[in-house]
Amino acid sequence: MQEKKTFVTETKISMSDPTALGVFGLSMVTFVAASQKMGWTEGTAFIIPWAVFLGAIAQIWGSLVDFRKNNYFGSIVLGAYGLFWLGVASHWAMSLGWFGDVGVADPRQIGFAFMGYFIFSVFITVAALETNKAFAAILALCKQLVF
């Protein structure tokens, strides 16, 4: 009697570290948004695509991949900043009337959002000093541009 041999092939799907893309998105959209804040450019209509694609989608994607790779620090930072830029882009789009008349809006609400993210950014920057000095430097520079 002849034995039948069974071979098991295991396939492992690996992905590269998405943190660099997320940090690039954070840095680039912060620089583009700061150009308007510093008076180098005017308006926000052309900043919105940068905020949505590099500031939000790239960072949220990087966050999801970091969660799968058990990089909780990167996933939380990228996810939080990705959602921040999605919120900012939505705010700009609403103020430009892209979603129609939104009624009376209190501009202080975006101020509170910025304050909350500033506090978050301070804590994340201090935590990044323990994990990655280059990332901490990028976060510190981004804080200078935004706040």
C-alpha cells in the first residue's frame, strides 16, 4: 500500500512599514496649510485636496496597517492626525459652502479642536522622544507650523 504525502505551504503576507508615508503626509499637509496661515498663499479651496489625501487618507491607511503590525504608537498617532485633517478639510469645505448652507456656525468650536489636538500633540511628542527621536523632531516642527 502506497502512502499519500501531503505538503502544506504556508504563505505569509508582509507589508512594509507605512509610518514613513503617514509622517510624509502629516508633514506635507502641515506645510501646505501653514503657507496659507503665514500669508504666503490665500484661501483654503486648494488646500482641501492635500488635507484629504495626504493629511487624512494616507495617514488613516498607515494607521490601519500599523494596527495590523502591532505598532500601537504609530497607529494611534497616524489615526488621530488623519482624522484631524479630515475634520479640518470638512470645516474648510463647509465654510466655502461646498455642503450648502450649514446655518450659523460658531468659529470657536474649531478653536477648541485645535486646543485639544495641541494638548495631544504635546503628549505624543514627549512620548516620541522615548521611541523615535526623528519622529519627535518632525512632530515638534509640525506643531510650530500649525499652532
